Amino acid sequence: MVEVRLGKKMVPVRRLPEKLAPFRELLLANAIMLSEIPSPTFGEHDRARFLEQRFTECGLQHCAIDEKNNCFGILPGSEGKKTIMVSAHLDTPFAPTQDHTSRVGVGTIHCPGIADNSLGSALVATLPIILERMGIRLCNDLLLIGCGGSLDYGNLGGIRTFLNEFDSPICFGLALEGASQGRLQFCSVASMGGVISCHVDRKVSSLSAIAILNQIITRIQELPCGHGGELSLVLGAISGGVSYKLPARQAQLKLQVRGDSDGEVKDLVKKIENILNEFARPLGVSAYLEVIARTRAGGLDFSHPLVKYARKVMGILELSPLDDYYSSTISSYVEHDIPALCLGITKADNINYQDEYVEIGPIMKGVAQVIAMLMGVDGGVGE
Amino acid sequence: MSNLVKKWLRENTFHHSQFWDILQLIEEKQKQNLRISLCLPTYNEEATIGKEVVIFKSELQDRYPLLDEIAVIDSGSTDSTCEVAASFGAAVYQSADILPEMGFNRGKGENLWKAIHQLTGDIIVYVDADIKNIHSRFVYGLVAPLIYRSEIKYVKAFYDRPLVSRDKVRPSGGGRVTEILVRPLFSLFYPELTAIIQPLSGEYAVRREILEQLSFPVGYGVETAHLLDIYAKWGMGAFAQTDLDKRVHRHQQTRDLGKMSFGILRAFFKRLKAQGAIGDLPELSPYLMRYQALGNEYETELIEIFEKERPAMLEVEAYRKKFGR
């Protein structure tokens, strides 16, 4: 049986959820309070301040908020030879004008952004007090960070900037997401997310931007998506025009290209740009691609000791790993050759909709896997 | 404004941010060997009670041990209020089960009164269970003046300070009942009490030694009755008030406010008469009367507002026995 060291005692992973039960309300309260602070991408400062207050209360060192709304602090280890990093993104896709009031029921918390990613951020905020009260002192330094500018146009800007500037070696990265439990992601897919914009100058053309965009979509979908389906194309969102009475002057398509290899994604993007150039030839018509976000392919193998250990921990906790191994969050770690995993804390539904909710019951098992993972890495797993 | 009121506003009106150092507050509480109880009176509050219990337990018990007990006193909710509250660690009591020999009345005042017997704190903090933007300041902002200033007996919450801009002052408002009923009545009969910015707010902290001497209307008039009785017995200096910034809660229908006003008026006139501030009054009707048109006919609607008053807890033998009074 896998055991983790708590103070002087070795505790089986299986018993961790029960040991963690007294800390449930601390975590839930942080999740509720964080979720009620609006935090759109690039507007995460208030959440970062809340996190900074929590870090300061727990006596973390070097607490600060940087220009990307990253909030970080360090819990010093007994030896401090290496640094383990735990991250969670602070931004949500909800506008500050939307109602962020939460509702707590017997088994659920309802609030926009509670799963993605108030609960993940809350665990980052609560980890120091959990570790302290369980008598866990890591050998390595624990770097805790809530990251700004992650989603959509943020393009993981917060964590990327932080990792570019942080000068101590990081031996392991753990990215936390509120959902879904069973998430065990250790690879980053190569991807490009962008917006195709189509504009028609009404003074010289009566074409509809929507009709042009429609033709562009048809052509893009005819592109060969790699050998053996390694490439995929996601048509995510579409908008355009203002009225049924007039041909649309503008239309936009948000899309993502994903693949196993950076080169193949790059080639496919080039082909899309060539198609756009063709459609932009008629007088008064423009069509172009604006890249919003990119991620690099890479990460750990299935057989990496960290992945195997994580699977073992999840098995003991009776959590079934989900089949999706890829997370864009891992990309920022991949760019710095830092082995990293992304774990989900609990079950959730309606993610990114106003009626988003998380289940309370499974949460402490989700926390247990995080604690066991930290203890394992601190004890040498993956070296 | 009288000098007394000016002085009171200057010295007894606080902002919750003055008490941000909860560790210092706890240290002072421990020095005085005080126990503090939080009472959440409920009746069908499943939408908001869970959040209140989680936040107060986490922030003011698990993280900072300011509260010694968190209790829900329920009037027989038919939704999952009690189940939700208990699932997050609150002690849940049915009002009807407390002092059963005294009977049971459904009403907020009844719950507040029975809490005095059930809870063990030297200070009891009452917080309404329908607050959407709950925060630990709703408790520490109210108990802090009692902990730091022994002469203060009763601390009331108020919200949304007056805003001054371009030489214009937006008067700090209470709700509709405060502005069109209670404040005019206080202005006429108890001008000093108008300095209490939101006399009907449901959040206040009180010393047990005061609570046990107060009689309690079981319904809407309980807050007004407290203010009048404490003012008559201990004077303005016993009060303090704390600005808790914003409070988001359920909006009440005007029809319901009519019932509230009726209950308040009955409690108010009863005290005016008892204090000799007003001459003979006719017997006050327990019925609120409304008329509604049905075609060309008008129908009378009689709503009975039951404003029974519970005696001061010190008059209850079981209480005296339990607390050695």
C-alpha cells in the first residue's frame, strides 16, 4: 500500500480523505469566497489579492502579485534544495457584470466559475493550512501560485511570464483544476487557437462576409488533417452581421488546430492562411487569421514514474483516471522542461455556463490525491 | 443634532475594518474568558443558510477561533434548511423543542428568545439567514465593540454609509419600513434613537446580561422593542453600531412590509403607553385590514398579526436554573 509521511507517522493513502475531513469547510469557504469575486481574463487582480491575503496569513514567504495578476508565495521546505510548484488559473470566462452569487446545498455548490477554476484556486489557498495542521513539512520548497491571463486571449500569459522570470529550478509542476475528478493529464498537445475575421468594404462590394466565411469554412474542412488523424480542427464559435436586411459586413470564426506535433500544426495553419489569402483577393474583401493562443507538444510518457505513481494513488483512492491525457496547462511547463501533471478535484457539470456547479462529496478524495502526489514527489518519486 | 448624539456618533459608530485584526480580538476575548455564540434564526432559508454556515465555521471557528458555537434555531422549515445547515457543522435546534413547556410560536422573535436559553455564550450574535454576500465581518464587526468596550451592551449593524459627492449627501438609508415608519416615529418620540442608522437590521450582538432582561415580541416588532427597552433602561451609551458595508438580501413585497409595519406599531405603542409617553390608547386591534376590488364589489381582507410577547428570560425558572441566576 502506498503510504505518505505525515509528521513522524506513515499514513496509508486510503485513509487520507478521512484525515482531511476536518479541513473541508476551510476549502469550501475559500472556494465560495473566490468564486464570488469576478475574475475575467486580465481582470484577476481582486482574486489575486484575496489569495495574497491567505498566503500572508499562513506565513508564506515572498508573497507578491506581479504585473500579470499572478499571485505567488513560497512555503519553505526543511531542506529547500528544490522547488515543487502548484498552480491554478485564477481567470474565468464570466464577465464582472454577471451574477457571481453562489448557492450552497447539501451536496453541491452552484456558482459561475466554481469548477473552472475557483475550486482549484481555493485548494492553492488552503494547502498551506492543511499541510501545517496535518503536521506535514516538505523537504523541498513549495511554490504556490494563482495565475492570471490563462484563458482565451490570455494564452497562458501569466504562468509563462512567471516561469520565464523565476530563477530557481522547479522539479515538478502540479496544475490544479476544480474539475473533473479523474483528470490525469501529463501531455501538452500542439495547438493554435485563433480567430478568422472576414470584412467586406460596403463601398466597393455587396458580398456578404458570412457567405465568404462559409466558403472559407468549407475549404478548411477539406484540408487533410495529418496522417492517421493526428491533427484535428475545432470550429468553436461563430458570429457576424447585424441584421437580416443587410449583407454582413463582418464575420468571425473562432477555431483551434490541435496535433501531436508542433510542425504539423504549423503546416496546417500555413495552409489555412493560404486559403484566407485566396478569399481576400476580390476588391473590398479582407480575410485574415489572428492567433490568440499557442501551445507546444510535449510532456511525460505513459510509463514515467510520476504518471505511474499518480495512477497508483488514484487507484487506491478508487478514482478512475479519465482517458484524456492532454491539457494546454501542461504546455507552459513543457516549454521549461518541467515534468508536470494536471489533476481535477471533484465532479462538476455545466462548466462555463451560469449554472455551473461542483459536487461536495468527492472533494476531499480529490484533495487527498493532491497531498499524496506532493508527498510522493517530495519523497523522491520521479527523480 | 444634540451634543450627546454627536458624541455618540463619534465614539460609538464603527466600521468593520477597524477590527480587521481578529487575532487581537481573540486574545482580548480569551483574557476576559468570554464565550460567543452565533444564532441564525431560520424558516425556509435553504438557498442561503449553507453558505453562511460554511463561511462562519471556516473563518471564525476553524481558522480563527472567535465563535464558540454556531447554532440554527429553526421555526419548522419545510425545505432542506436544517439538513443543509447540519451538513456543514451547525448545531440545529427546533424552536418548538426548546423550553417546550412554554409552548411555541412561529416567528423570528420567538427563535431569538429561545436562543438565549439554548445557547451558552456570554455574547450572542444574531445574523439573518437570508444574506447573499455573507462574510465574517458580519460577526466580528459586531462583537468587537462588546469585547473592547465593557460599557457597550448592544451593537447594531448598518450598511452602505452615506455618500458625499459634489456637496450633496445621500442620506444613509434603511429599508422602506425604516424610512417611512420607524425613523418618523423615533423622530417624534425618541429623537436620539434616530442616530441608529438602520434600526431594523437583523444583525446585532448583545450581552447575555441584557438579553435575559428583555421581553421579546415573537414577530416583527422584536428589533424595535429591543431598542426602546434598552434605551429606557440603560440609555444611549449602551448602544453602538458598526458599518458592515454592503448587504445583499431578498427583496420583500410591499404587502409583506405592511404586515411588518403593523407588528412594529403594536410593539411601539405598547411601549409608549408603558413608559407614559402617550395618553390612553384604545385597545389595539390584532387585525391588519385591506380592501380589494372584485368587479364593482370590495372585499375585506383581515390579516391577523399575532404579536405575543415573551417575558424576560430571567422570569423563566428553567432558564434561571440552567444559568444559575
